[in-house]
Amino acid sequence: MLRAVDENNPSLKSYELRSKSQDARIAGAKAWMAPMAGVGTFMTPYPGSEVMGNESKGALMFSLEQDIPNPAKTRSKSQYLASQSKITQAERAVAFNELRARSRQLYFDLLIGYKKIRLQKENQAIMQNMKKLATIRYPYNQGGLNQVFKAEGREYEAENMILMTEGEIRSKKAALNALMDRPVDAVLEPDTSYRVDFNPPAAVDSAYLSANRSDILQMDRTISAMQLNIEQMRKEAKPDFRLKFDHMRSYSSMMPSQFTAMGMLSIPIAPWSSGMYKSEVKSMKFEVDAMRSQRAAMLTEMAGMTRSMVLELQSMQVALSNYEKKIIPVLNKNLSISMLSYQENKLDLNTVIDAWEAKTMAQMNYLDQLQKFYQMFTEYEKNIEK
């Protein structure tokens, strides 16, 4: 099920496409600007001006210009763009952790629903038998009519609970199928023998969470990207280059053709231009420090929360064991003895119904506690990303 969610969920596919889009931009990081070409006149007198000879008419000029970025800048930009794809991959892991927890909880709710249906049908069958027996005994003055109606009312209550549980099961199945990108009415049958045995890892500390939590990995990659961006801004202090070539062909056949070739570089360390990237570097350093502080706070909070979950889960597991081994078996015996005594005409039906209600309530309380245990277990697994 979890593999199907990982491979087919539409929202996770969007992260893969976004990552590919970001990777595609890396190839353009080292591209140059398009060359500039031009044509015009050179040293041509204005119309109406006195011209001494053909050599004074100027020349036809062809110009070609190319900006050449500093290799250190393009290399730094390429590294920064590559880091964006890694952040998106970490975001996908965060999203999958959420979907995995949601899928687990739906699956556990489905298991609880199947357990409820089985118990509710068993309890309904018991009450149906009691009603039949009371109906048979009534004409012989071995029971009151009120006992028959009381048993019938409890039977209808059990039937109503079954209908509600069946609706919940259909709802959980539809939600699970949607997460796996399957038709909502596709066949889905859980393994009702599945059982959770809570055995926490030896040590879930900050180091463990730092190595396993996808949101911490996302923060680490974001910090790394911000540092690469700082390096990219620092590279703004390096000069860029420009090449320019002009060719002049005189209008006079007596004058030779001429050319101009120039190489230029920018001076970004000038005080009036360096302030921009210096202030950006300073600002991003503060942002990196803030994110590191946030990361440390998150790890401390997660470690404390995880420890609290472990203690609560262990306590809940003991309580569930008491239900399974002590409370429910005793109430089952009480109901069995009450039913046997009723059959021997030693008890009235009201006493049997009270024993049935006590057993039914204990079973439902057990399943409610089991569902809370599953919810806490799901949250714990989500917290440690297991």
C-alpha cells in the first residue's frame, strides 16, 4: 500500500516534475548573452554641411559586440541552481511522510472497523438468540413481555451500529484508494491478522532525528543553498568582460577601411556599485543563522515529543493487554454463565442483557483504546520517519 502511494500519488508526481524542471535550468547557467550586431555611419557630416572632399564624407560602419560573463560567476550560479532541485526532492520526502502517516491511519481505522463489525455481529447474534428464547418462554409465564421488547431493542441497536460501521469502512476504503490513485470503489481488503507490537528504537535523540527527519534534511539543503547563494553574491565582486569590434568602410575610394577592436571589463568593486551585493551577503548571513537556530529548536522539541510518545504508547500497550487478558475474558465468562443460568431458569433476561451490555461496552472501549493506540503509533512513526 505504501509503495503504491509513493509511486502513484498525483501530488508526489508534481515534485518529480518540478525537480526535473529545476535540473533543466542548470544547463543554461553558463550561457552567454546574445551578441549585438549593428550597422550605421561613422563620422558622417550633417546634411547641409560643407564637405571638402570625398574623404570627409565619413564611412559606413559595421559593429559587433559580445558580453563575456566571468567563469567564476557562471560556475557559482550553476551550483546554486543545482541545489534547488535537491530542496525539491527533500520537500517531496516531507510530503510523502505526511501521506504515509495518513495512509497508515486510514489502514488502522479500517482494521478497527473490521474488528467492530465482527464483534457487533457476534453480539447481535447473541441478542437475537436471547429474544427468540424469551419469546418462546413468554407464553409459559417464564418471562415478561417487557424483556422481549428490551431484547428486541438491543438487537436493533446492534443492527444500527453495524450499518454505521459499514459506512465508515466504505469511507476509509475510498480515501485509501484515492491516495493510491485507484478508483474509489476498487477492491481493498486489509490483513485483519495484522498486529502492532511497539518496540521503540534504543535511542531516539537529536542525532537520530537529524539523520532521519525529511524536514530537517530540507532545512539542511535550504541552508546549503543559501550559502551557495552567498557565494554567488560574493562573486559579484569579480569583473565581467566585453569584446567590441567596429569595421569602417569609407565612402571615398581614396581612403582605406579602418577598424576598432576593444576589450573592456567592469569594475564592480567601485564604492557606488559594491554596496548592493555586500548588503545582500550580510542579509543572507543573518537568514542562515536564523534557520540554524530554528533547526536546533525543532530538534530539541522533536526529541522531547518523541520521548513523551514512547512513554504514553508503553502505558497504552499495558492497558490494552489488560483488556485482552483480563477484562474481556472475565466479562465473556460472566455472560456465558448468565446465559446458562437463564437457560436453566435461574436468572431473568434483564440480568443477561446487563451482562451482554457490560461485555459489549468493554469490547467497544477496548477497540476505542486500540484506535487511539494506533493513532499515537502512527504519529510516532511519522515523527521518527520509519
